[in-house]
Amino acid sequence: MAKLYEFQGKSILQKFGVAVPEGKAVEGIEEAINVSNEIGFPVVVKIQTWSTGRAALGGVQFANSIDELKETCENFFKMKVGNFNIERLLIEKKLNIVQEFFVGFIINGEEKKPTLIFSSKGGSGIEEIAKEYPESLFSYNIDVIRGLKAYEIIPLLIKVGVDKKLLNKMASTIIKLYNAMRGSDARSLETNPLVLTEAGKIVAADAHIVIDDYGVFRHPEFGIEIAREFDRPPTELEKIAYLVEKNDYRGTFYFFQMNEKLKSEENYIGFHGAGGGGSMMSMDAVAKKNYKIANFCDTSGNPPASKVYKAAKIILSQPNITGYFASGSGVASQEQFHSARGFVKAFLEESLDVPAVLRLGGNSEEIAIDILNKYLGNLNVKVLGYGKNDSPDFCMDKLDELIKENGKKSHRVKKIKEKNLDDYNYKFETMTGSINIDHNVCKNCPTQSCVKSCNYNILKIEDGVPVLAIEKEDVKKGKCIECLACEIACKFNGRNGLYIHLPIEGLKEYREKITKE
Amino acid sequence: MSILIDENSKVIIQGITGREGRNRSKLMKEYGTNVIGGVTPGKGGQEVNGVPVFDTVAEIVEKYNGIDASAIFVPAPLVKDAAIEAIVAGVKLLLIVPDRVPIHDVLEIAQYAKECGAKFIGPNTLGILSVDKAVLGMIGGKAKSAKEWFKKGNVGVTSRSGGITSAMSYYLGQNGIGLTTIVHVGGDSVIGLPHNEIVKLFQKDPETKLIVMFGEIGSSQEEKVAELIKNGEVTKPVVAYIGGKGAKSGTRFSHAGAIVEGNKGTYAGKVKALKEAGAYVVDSFLDIPKVVKEVNKEKSE
């Protein structure tokens, strides 16, 4: 769930017509002084974090003068909340508050409706409010087709003791907040406190908005880097992985690091799951064998081989893992040979140096395991494939044996050496990469294995060389599903004249950096 | 009997001309599902896997005098419109396959469904399969596999994980335990028919004698099942496994639904509620067949 900072939240509220205090987010002390001079002292300075309860951390302070402001800012920029450094402060004009309220919207999964929660006693956390002043609070489930109307809210406001003079104004503010929630695809939106000022205005003194990951695509304006929740800033590798997912809608690819700086000799496993439920069980199997998990990764929902390939390359960008464990539900609906080909391409390119066990149970598992055996037999380490009748525990036992056989050696990350695409004289783009063929090499190749291995019939032989049988645009649009069969077939049965280039944005630079360290 | 779908249900596929729709219509037809046709706006008049394609759901509903169920295979951003179209056209059961449907879209679908008396499964579901009768969605992947993997019998399966739906059903079959209907309720946090709704349907189905449930951390579906058992609405034995024991609060492993927020939806809470209600909760997933056999034996004595 993508959380927004308070200052971002407030700009959304403003867009939907809710009043917010005059102010601005700043990244340095100088800027803080300028903003304060502009809006006039006294000001309130608030650290910008994703966590709630900032006041209790001392992260909200008033400043009456430039000196006080400087001191506060200096202290704040040194603060750390959880795993996050404070990078921004919000400077706002201090409000003269008469009364505080709580307004929140959450999604009620049981009712399948947004729920409005309101209290005429804002300020503290909603749990405390509910405990101490239950009579001040109401909740209301909203009909999303009809929307939220004033006539629905006003009787409830009266019940919890809102001043009659405020009823219309409050109802209209609540409706605007609801529109902001729907309009920004928020899973939750909370403003605590919403305040009544001496001037008689209703102002959102705080804003805490969490955007639905699946709705983020509709809001490029939020600048959300990774539409997934993290309890720390995303690592560089996670950002690289997210780009792969973002630019390819086919299947799901999810990656996060449970440990970033892996020490050698600590028995870390690069984990590659398929499907949430099966992955969780498979990770239990890893833990049972006393290995640590370097990363969580999930490629599921029928991803193309190219996506599995990229996932494997990213997992293998973690130095010091001692083994590679791929294990999903065990009885997958998707054709398992796609994953197998993704692994083959990645492991060959990397000249895999730690053993791998791939539990590929599901449709066509025999073909998948056969692919592994056929093409990965010449690596210096063992890669074993298993099917649906082999449990995660059994497979993890096997990996444990192989790791010991390999002397618990840990993985060395290598720089990415890219092939020179100019060496290939016939090329066309696929959805996320390109297929490059050297017609000088493959002229009159007797096997024609690239064409024969292509189940989607996108290639044909013309004048003794393979060429496209369909329009280039259709290939790019996805008629070529990047199954990788042609490259593998050509490498082993043909003349090794075909190369599928599947760039992973940022990975080359990342590898350069970590191999230097 | 079975629940939700059988060989007589008239089924359509929305998005039949796309990559997944094309593929899965083949699976459904070959398994025995009564696939009437498909819908892709602008592609009416074409044919896919031997069934006609229409521009709108309303047309196909009129032509065939009502449609029982629609499997939706359109890209996530288009799901809302497709689902609402089907609901308004009078289709009473929708299966929403895609992952990553915006949650506010799901809320809108839910409201329409409620007003029109329709049900939906998903989003983010592999589907449902009534053994030897019909499949809606993509369980099994290929008809040949689905026929091989799932055996007919009297156990109902409901799961929050797609892969595990097949895995659990397969392992039960390997242990000689047959099934009525298997349901993947969907991996999202807001879904049409959560465990508690499916379990109620199994309770009403005369053929189902025992229910197997794969639960997960997050949401309150499993706690609701515990309530149903406790208050006597569900009297058939329930064998349950809860995944996500090792996950710490706040982490999420792919499934949007599998997230623990505060004290809600924890592993311990779910296990406790189910055990107290009288469900059979297993610690290890692979123990499910063994416990099902034991419970069956116990009940027949």
C-alpha cells in the first residue's frame, strides 16, 4: 500500500476543495526560514514520515522565531523514525484552534463499502477516542453508486453533538474528503484533527492517505516509486525489480529483500516462489532446514519466460547466497516449461556457481524438468528439477545436500557482459526486448531449430535463413510471447546464431557498483 | 450436486478474444462446461474455439434466454465496466479472474451485484471447478490435467491461494479423497464470496459431507467461518489450514489479502477461533489428507 506524506495528502485535499493550513514542505533549513518568513511566525514544524503518532515522537513543534525554527529544524533533520531518515519538514502557519474533530475513511472488506468514521473529539488516536468518548463517535457505510449525501450525515453529526451552526459546513467538508478518497483511489484517508479555527473555518490540520496499489496507475501525479508497502525505503535492487513488473503486465513479479547485506558463510538462500500460498509454505521449509532467506520473490499468474528470466537475474544479483530455491504451490495451472526456459537462460548467462533446486510441479512438469536436465547439465553446480509429488520439505533437503556438496560456497555476483547487438544483422523488437539473428551464421542451417521450436509460428525460413512470418508491430504487441524456446533450441541444436536481448533497466549499473565494493 | 456451477450452467466468457480468454475457453469447453459464447466489444460475429463472439452481454443473454455465469478475462482496468455490464444484463454469477483490479472498482461492482441480486467470485481468482461437471476460470490449466488431478467425491474445497487450490485438491485425490466443488475465493482484500459464504453453500449441498479450507493471515473470513460453526449454521466438519504463520505483522507475501494489520487477522487468532468452534486445524499443510480421512472415519462410526 502506497502511503503518501502529509504534504502530498494535503495537496490532494486542497484539490478537492478542503481547506488546509498555509504552508510548504521543505528539504533544508534555509528553505524553512524563507517559507516561515513568507507565511509569518508562529509556525508549526512537522516531520514528514509515513508513520502516525508523530506528536508522541516529538516530531511536531512550534517555532515563534527564526532561532527557534533553526534549532527545531536541525534536530528534526537528525531524527530517524524506524528505518527512515527525515528528509522533509512541513512548515505551516500555526492555527488558532477552537475545536478538534476526527474524520477517517477506510474500506470495509466485509461490507464491501467505504466506511466513514467521525468523532467530535479529535486529536488523539482513534482507538483512544473510541475507548474514552464512545458517545462522540459514529461510523457509516457508504453506497458508492449513490455517493455520500448531506442528508445522510447531518443526523449523525447531531447525534454526536456537533454544534448546529457547523452542521452544513461540516457535512460539506466530509463529502469533499470522501470525494478525495474516491478520487485518489485511497484505501484509507484520515484527517486527525480536522479543526474549527477561531475564524470559523474548518481546516484539515493533518492528512494521512494510503493509496490502493492497484489504483496507483491512474495517478502518475503522486510520483509513487513503488506501489507496494515497505517498512523501510526500497532497496536499489527492489526498485530495479519493480520497473520490470511495472513495464510488463503479463503475470505478476514481486520481489523484496529480507536481508540486504548478506555475509558469506551465513547460509542464505535466494528464494523464488510462484503463488503466495505455496511460497509461504516453501519458505517455511527453508527456515526448517536452518537457512536464512535472502529475498522473497514471486513470479505467478502465468508470466512469460522472459519475466522469470529477469527475476532469476535479479535474485542472482545478491552476493553470498549459497543456494537457489524455486518452489511454488506444486500443482500449477500454468505450463511449467515457460519458467524452466527462463531459468535456463538466466543460469547459463550467469554460469551459475551455487546449486539450485527448482520445484516445478504443475502442467507439463515433465517437459519442464526435461528442459533443465538437457540444458543445464554442463554447469559446474547441480540444478535439480522436481514435480508435484515432491514436497517443499523434500526439495529443501535435496538443496541442503547439494549446498554441502558444494562446500557451502557462496555466490559471486559478476558484471553483466552484454553481447554486441551489432554482430547480428537481422533483428526485431519483442514486448520487452529484441530478438537478434546473425544470418551469416545461420545461412542454410540444416536444423532450422529456431523456426521449429516456435509454437507461435512467428518465424519462417526464406532464402535459407529465418525471418519473421508476421508483422513487426504484431511481434512487439505480444504475438511473440518471449517464450525463449528459439534461443535455447538454436544454442543447443542449431549454430548459436540467435540471441534474445532482454535488458533489465538499472541492473548493469547496479552490478558494476556492487562488484567494485 | 455441487455448488455454484455444474454441467448445465450456461456460461459466457468476457474477453474471449484475448490471450487468456482464448486459452481458457478451450479448457472450459473441453472439461465439459456449457460454454455458450463470448463477448468482446467490436469483435461480434467472430468465433473462438467453436463458440460465437458477441459485442455485448445483453445480446447473448437475449439470444440464449438468459446466461448463468460469466468468466471475466479482461485487463484489470477494464474489469469494472465488464462486470457491471454483465450484472445489469442479468447474469447472476461472475468470476473475476484478473489480478490488480483497483479496490474502488471492486466496491462499485459489489454495490451493483447487491442491487441486482448477483454474486461474484474474485477478483484475483483461479476459478471454481465442480468435479467432472464444469470449470469456470482456469483451474487445472488444461482439461486433460484437470480430469487427471481432481477426483469426484464428497469433500468441498475452499482456498484463498490459487496454486494451493489445485495443490490441495490434487493431494487429496492422491490419497483417495474425492471432491464436489473446489473454489479459489481470490487473493484480494475485498472479494465477492469469502470463505464464510462458500462454506454456507457447501453446508446446503447434500453431496458435500466435509469441507477443507485453506485460510491465510489477514481479513476476518476464517473467524467468520468459526462463528458459523459455533452458532450451528455450519454443522459439517471443517478441516482447516492457515498459511502465513511465519509472516510478521505488516509484511505481505503477494496476496493483497494476506496482510496483518494490528491484531486483526493474525495466525494465532484464526487458529484459536477455529479450534474453539470445533474445526480441525492442521499444523502442516500435507497433513490435510490424513486428517480428512480420520474425520471421515470418525463420522462414519
